[in-house]
Amino acid sequence: MRAALERRRHLLDFAVRSLARRPAKNLGLTAIYALIVFVVGSVMLYGAAIRREATAILASGPEIAAQAMTMGRHEMSRDADVAALKGLRGVRRIEPRLWGYLWDSAGAANYTLMVPPASDGAHAVAKGEAIVGEGVARARKLAPGKMLFLVSPAGKFLKTRVKAVLSSESALVSSDLVLVEESDFRAFFDLPPGVWTDVAITVTNPREVGTVAEKAALKLPGHRFVTRSDMARTAEALFSWREGLTLALVAGAILAFALLAFDKASGLSAEEKREIGILKAIGWETRDVIAAKLFEGGLISGLAFLVGVVAAWIHVFFFSAGLFEPVLKGWATLYPRFPLAPTLDALELATLGMLTVLPYMAAILVPVWRTASADPDAVMR
Amino acid sequence: MITLEGVTKIFNQGRHNEVAAVRGVDLTIEDGRVTVLRGPSGSGKTTLLTIVGCLARPTTGRVRIDGEMVSGLPERFLTEVRRRTFGFVFQKFNLIRGLSALDNVVLPALPLGRTHRPLIERAQALLDHFGLADRAGLVVEHLSGGEAQRVAIARAMINDPAVIIADEPTASLDGERVAQFLAIAEDLKRSGKTVLITSHDPRITEAGLVDRLVTMADGRIVEAAP
């Protein structure tokens, strides 16, 4: 046991000394490798973070949203529509909602104005009050007690006192949110009583969502009923497609690195082959040579992976993935800017490792094994 | 004792550039003696040396070490035999460039998993023995030819093998260095090691320490004396 440990220690020492013999080449390789991990890691971490945020949004949203449609476009729902849905079997709660968008030229940001549902006591606001998201607070330099002035496209003013700022736990859900009281909302957007943006439906049994949506559609044929799973599929398709597109765009760089790695590893130089031959000749077994070379590759790929992942993590969660944000968000660019909640998932790390470390190690293993398993004399010749 | 029976070695067998480097050699190398293989370039002495040292397998024939047939052993066992039995001093020394003299000396012992400190002490003692105490930390590219050869000899001895094999050890050495090598070979012989040398250098072949002189030509042994 002790001999086996000492053997590993000696081989690791040898690998370190061996790498130190060509510092410029190995540092250059590590830097390029780390860059590739950084690029792929940034895209993956960003995509995963967006998906997590989307999941959080959906979890906090209604199980079914009923929206009136005219010629395929979203229209306002009426009190009569709300009444028609009441009494449906399997429905636990019907809540008409008021929400809308406002482009704020002063803050250069798009806000979502919303009336908190009656069932959400924690976010209840009185007339003249507002609860704002973390992004709005940042854009308008707001804090509890400060005044928020908004101007509608029609030139109407809304003056509110900030009651609270929402936490940034899930910034995508709340960053651009301004919660106001119903009469303030209606006055600001010039909405008459009895009209609603849409209707949120909560069902008694979550497995009955599809059935309830079908029954509701029969009652209100002019409405569309968007379920939580519909929205999840849309979000997944949108961001997965963008993530895939970005990875495809950087595929050239990844391929170039793969070729470099393959060339470095498979194209064992005459000098490297000779060294393997010498090691075999002086008594190293094939497995000793492979272990030493894998230690070398492991040190390079481990260091590059660590540097690349840390850089990608900082890039995504502290610099909002500035390099890839336009590609990954596209038209869905959200204003104001929202910070993603920093997380790190073991599965993401493992996937990233499989994409970057495994190919490199395989590219080392095969040619070294082929060289080391030949007779030393043949290798040294 | 190492015995070769009907050993041949053919390179590129079946191709247009097929070469028979060794042809039907029978040879016995006795323990504790200095045997020299001599012959002109291309006579097959280095190829025969690699077969004796288990660095290459014969195309046909058998190699026995102390009665045990090793020529048919799988690679892993052959490595074990090579590691246990032989220490090599190659013609161009074959030191690993970029590593220090000390690092090169310990190389054959690394996979054995010996404790670090005693291993370094033994390597340092060998370098001291060969007058290289102050060169231990030097990268081998900075050593002279004679120093590099003594590092190679120290490396060959780190695992205390029974047989030391040296291929053309004086090919690139001046007179003083040749005398130094002969002194080392004498020392090895006195310590009971079997020494097998290939050389066509008369300073070696005519040296008093040689117990057996084997002459090769065109892949065959043409004379063995005594």
C-alpha cells in the first residue's frame, strides 16, 4: 500500500518536473484550454441560470392563465369572462389580474407594472404606494420611503412612495416589477373598471390542469388558456435554442482547440517518443508511462478547467455574461438589467468536464498507450 | 547466466526493405564476467545487445536468463525482468533532457515505490562515487560527455541490477574519459556484476579486464574467445 502511494507520488513528481521543462508551451496550452472552458462554461452556466430563473417564474405564476384573444392578439378580459369561469369543477381560485409594460425613458428600462393579487397579502400596497423590484430600484436609485414618478405613454403621471424593494433572490422574476394599487393602475393606464389583463386560474389537483383548461375553453371559446407546462416548454425551447446557437458559434474555436489538443497529444514528437522509449528501457511499465502522462494531462486540464470555470462563473454571475448576453438573450433582452442568482450545479460541472476534459485526456491516452506498449528498442530507433 | 539459442532478428519482415540484423546466434554470457561484442558497424552487435537486454524480442530463437525463458514473456513480465536484471548505458546516454542529473539517476526506481529519502540518498551516493557530487542539480544538457556517461552509469546502477549493458560506451570519449570508463567497468566486475559491452574500440577490446571477446559480422558470431 505504502509502495503504491510512493509510486504515485514519484510519478506525480515526475509529471510536474516534466511539465516544468517546457513552461512556455505548457502555459500557452493551459491558457488556450482555459479559454475554451471559459467560453463553453459561460454559455452553459448562463443557460442553466436562465432556466432556473424561468422555473422560478413559472413556480410563482398561475397554473393556467386565461387570455382573451381577438384576431390572434391578446385582448382585455371582462368581468363577464371572470364570472363565466367561476363555478368550474376542479378550480380552487379565479383571480383576474392587472399587469402591463411601461417603457421608462428616464431609466432607459422597461418595467412591468402589476397589481398584486388579493391572495398575496405579503405584497399588498395601498393607494399611492409601490413595491419595486431590485432592478427598478437600481435604475431609479430608489429606497423605501423615496418617491417614484412614472409617466404613461399618454402623458399621465403616477406618483407613489416606495414601500419596499423586492429581494434579488430571483431577480428575473422581480427585477423589473413595480407593484401598485388597483385604482392607481387603472388611472395610470386609463383603464375602465371591469376589464382585466388576464385571469389566473388555480386548480385543486395539479394533475387536472389539462382537463380544467379544456373545460374552461368550452366556456370561453374566445380565450386562450396557457398552462404552466406550455410556458415551461416555450422558455426551454427559447433558451436551449439560443444556448445551442451560441455553442455552434463557438464550435469553431472548440474544434480548433480539439485539433490542437489532438495534435499535441497524438502527434507525439520524436523527442517525446524517444523519452517514452527510454523510460520503458530503464524499467518503466506501460502503465507507469501512461500514469505519468495522464498526471501531466490531468495537471494541465485540471488547472485549465478550474481557471476556466471560475472565470466563467464570475463572468456570468458578476458581469451578467457580458460577452454572450446579446446572443443568449436576443430579442428577449430584459430591462432593467438583472443579476442572475449565483449557483453551481454538480451536473453542469460534470457535463462541462465531459465536454472539455475527457476528450483531452482521451487524446493523450491513446497515442501514449500505443507508443508505450511497443518494444522500447522499436520506440527509441 | 544468459543463454541465446538460435536467435534471429529481422526488421520489416515481409516488406521490400526487410533486413536480417541477427542470424541464428547461439551465445552464453556468464555471470560476473566482462563480455565484449565487437564488430564493424552494421554487424548486428547492438541489435543482439537489445535482445539480450529484453529491449527487443527475437524474431526466432530463445533467450534464457538463469534458465528461465524470457523471450516469449508478455510485455509486463518482460519489463519486470528488464528492471530486475539489467542496467543500461546507451551509446548516446539517453538521459532525459531538461531534468537534473539527480532526477535522471532516480528515474528507473520511481515506479518501484521506494521511500523518497533513501532513494535520493542512494542516487546522491552513486553520483558522489562517480565524482559528480557537485553536478547533481545540473540539468543534463549542461554536463560534459564524460559526466553525462557517468550519470548514465549511475542511473543504470540505481536498482542494483545483476547485469550492466553498455552500448559503444567510448564512442565519443577522449583518452582520459576512456580510462575513467575502464576503471568503472573494472570496479563493476570486482563487485560481481556481469558486464556486457558492444564496442569496436581497441581501447576496450584490448583492455585487460575483458574476459570474453565475441566477434560479429553480418549478423553472425564469427569468433568467440575464449
